[in-house]
Amino acid sequence: MLPFNVIIVIPALILYFSDYTYKTPNTLSLIISLILLSMGIFLLAWTIILFYNVGKGTLAPWNPPKNFVVKGPYRYVRNPMIIGVLLMLFAEYFLLNSVEILSWALLVFVINTIYFYLFEEKQLEKKFKQDYKRYKENVPMWIPRFKAWDL
């Protein structure tokens, strides 16, 4: 699923077809939402730029990166792009106070975790061989390490 669909289209459909009623967020929820949204946009944009400039590809499955990307946030965590998406979904949750959006964010996390374990990481091991195996052994999937890792 491309980020636009996950962040905008599906949450809009979820809210449209649920019994959701908008309530103005309190100041703390608004601040948390803006912080998470800013972090998510920044992280997603940074990873897309790295895929293009370093990886010589895109996030689209029909044009994946040709080069192994271990720059920027990828030196700390294996899935910063999805973390950016999740941060934006959590921002939506705080802004809209919607349990449905929170449930969607958790489902996106679970689906991606399963997908990464069963499919994507196996493909990356085939494509980048020992480099990816070493990377996977040293860089966590979801919780960033404190010190940057170099291949």
C-alpha cells in the first residue's frame, strides 16, 4: 500500500463509514498531533529522497531501489519509512480522537511486520546477500538503535 492510501484514503473511508463524530481536540492533543505529523512527514520525505538519490529507485514495488540504502535513518532502524507513516497515523488519532484510526494504525503495523518477515526481508537477502544479512543482524526492525551503524 502506498503511503497516500494508508495515511489519507483509507482513514477517510474508515471515518466515513463509521459512526465517528468530530470533536475539537484539546490543546495537548493538538500539540502532540502536530509534533507527530511533523516528524512523520520529515521521516517519510527523507526516506523517499534516499531511495531516489542513493538507491536509484522509488518506494513503488515496480521500481524498487537498485542500490542498498544504509544512510540517514536507515543506519538506526530498518523501517524508517513505515515508522514515518505510523507517526502520521498516530497524529491523525490525536487530532481526531478516533479509536478507529488508532486501530487502523495498529493494523498497518501488524500487516507490515508480517510482510517484512515473510516476504520483503527474504527478497532483500537474495538481492543484497551478505550485506543485508549483516545489516539485519545489527539494525533493529522497529526500535531505533542509539548509535548509527555502518555497513
